Amino acid sequence: MTPETTVVVDESIDMMRFRTANPPGDELALATWLAERASAMGMSAVVQDVSPGRANCIATVTFGPGPTIVFCTHLDVVPAMLEETWTPQVRDGRLYGRGACDAKGPLAAMLAACRRLIANPPTTGTLILAAVADEETDATGALRLVHDFDADAVIIGEPTSNQPVLSSRGALRLAVDFTGLASHSSTPHRGRNAIHAAAKFIVEGERYHARLLEDGRWASHAATVVEGGTKLNMVPDRCRVLVDRRLAPDESLDAAEAEITQILDKLKAEDPDLSWAVSKAGVWLEPFTTPTSSRFASRVLHAVGAAVPGPPFPGGTDAPHFISRGIPAVILGPGDLEQAHADDEWVEIDQLAAAVDLYERCALALLGSTAESSRERDEILT
């Protein structure tokens, strides 16, 4: 490993040792550590409060007049089922452990790219490193960041095998609360079992998912959490089902929600006693596609030496929260999403090293023009 790559691996390991499993997150300590590291590099760093024990780190360096470019990734990680997942290990050219590719490895690579740009600064623009809380659940960190926030472009650090990704699936999360009638379990016919109602919905949801696949839509539907019943000898009068509907890049949240409503209406027609209420669960993400013909996309693709962008990102990211503010986004980072939430999560060290180059190139390409920056954002939205 080169000295720089050694630093990237060491800083990845340092950050991976902060147990920021979400829930509960507890990102404050890591945000503080990162702010101190960024300040030592010459950036102006602040720890932005999100909620008790949870925070973002926002570090800024201004090189001159011109556009504002953001490196953004997240501080939280998913929980680990095995204790050993919390112990970072380097072996066989890979870094193993929770957060290796999602997303503390990408964050370390972004930090290294900032270090390079400060050492050999461009003459225009402002660079922001934003490490946010709660990406894995409700995106409260990103939503706090983008409130009263402006920039010209954002590079989202997520595992894309270092391919620039300009489109992403969306996500619709719903809670469906079924209401029944409680009775003693020895006389279940006197009640209405809310779990049975939920089961019908879950089975119909499986059929719906199969139809999505048969139709060739790059979309999915899954029941992910079921909560119902209070006592072994009681017919339950309540059951909640959480569903996660992933949208293809060309779908809309309204259309996907309408399709789920149609499933419930069909069940109601079959069983008039069926009763439910639907509410929002978790964060909703609009799918997006950035036109490759846009100036932003062409600069990014040219900077990383890619003729075409990578395939649409299958998971959720914070990119839609920036796009909703009119800030174009590219998703780019080392590692493969297949490893992201696995017990043996890992990233190739060579990809970590390559990501530093790619982030630096993207920043230089996007910081390079003051005159075009104001039009660039307008163009990306047309």
C-alpha cells in the first residue's frame, strides 16, 4: 500500500470502531472525531445537532469564487448480528467489518480527496464534506443538512464499485394497521382476527411482487415487519404490517401507493368486514434519473473516464433529498452493495485507493467553472 492508502485504511478502521448502528445511531462521537480531523487539515468544521446523541459533521474549505460542491455520505451503519463484525480486519487485500463499504470506507476516501485538494488547491469554488446521521433509517441527518442549504452539485458516497451512477430506485414505506374484534381464543368465531386479515394482505403482496417481476419493472414489494396480538389466549383485534415498496427509476410514489391501495380494495371486496388504516412509515424516496446529456453528467462521466453511467442504484441513498432542493447528484463509491449489509461486509483496498482519485477528479471537474454553475442546476431539472 502507498502511504496515502495506508492512511485511508487506518482512518476507515478508526471510524469503523465507532459503533454507530442504527438504531439508535449515536453518531455524535464520530461526528466530533471527524470534525477534529477535518479542522486539522485546514477545513472549517462544525458538528450540526440533529437530535440527542445524533449529529452531522459539515466541513468546508473555500478556494475562491465559484460553485459549491459537496462530498456527502453517512456516519450510521446497519446493526451487526455477529460481534466479530464490529472488529475491523485487513486480509487478502480487503478491509472487513461493519461500515467497510457502507459507508465509512467511502467517507475515508472522501476525506483523503479533501486532503489532496487542500494540498494542491484549485483556484475556484467551495468544497464541503458532509457526513450525516440516520441515512439507514429516516434520513433525519440529510433532511437537517439540506434545510436552508444550497450547493451546485453533490457526490454521494455509496458502494457502486466506483461506477458513477446517475439514477436510482425510489422507496415507498407504509404501515397498514388492520382492526379486528377481540374474543377469547376458545371461541375465535366470535371475534375477527386482525392477524388473519394481515395475512391475506401479505399473501396478496407476494402475488403483487411476482407481477412486478413478470412485467419487467425493476421494482419490488415486501412485507418487512409484522406486529400483532397481545396474549396467547386472545383473538387479536390489532395487527400492523410494514411494507417496503421499491420503485423503478421511471415510477412515481403516488402511482405505487395507488397500486397498494388497489390491493386493499380488492381484499375489502372479498371480505366486507376487513378494516384498516394506512399511514406513512419511514422516509420516502423519489426515484430519479439524471440525463446523461446534461452538463453535470457529462463532466462527471468525463472526469472518471466512463463512457456511460453505471446501472441504477438499487438501494436508498440521501441523493433525493439534495435533488428535491434542485442540487444534482451522482452516486459514486468503492465496494459492492451486495456486501454492504452482510455479516462479512468488506471492500477491496484497491477500490478504496481508486475512489480517492475519482472523488478528486470529480471535484476538480465540477469546481472548474464559475460562469456555468448557475445554469448547470437549471439544466439538470429540465
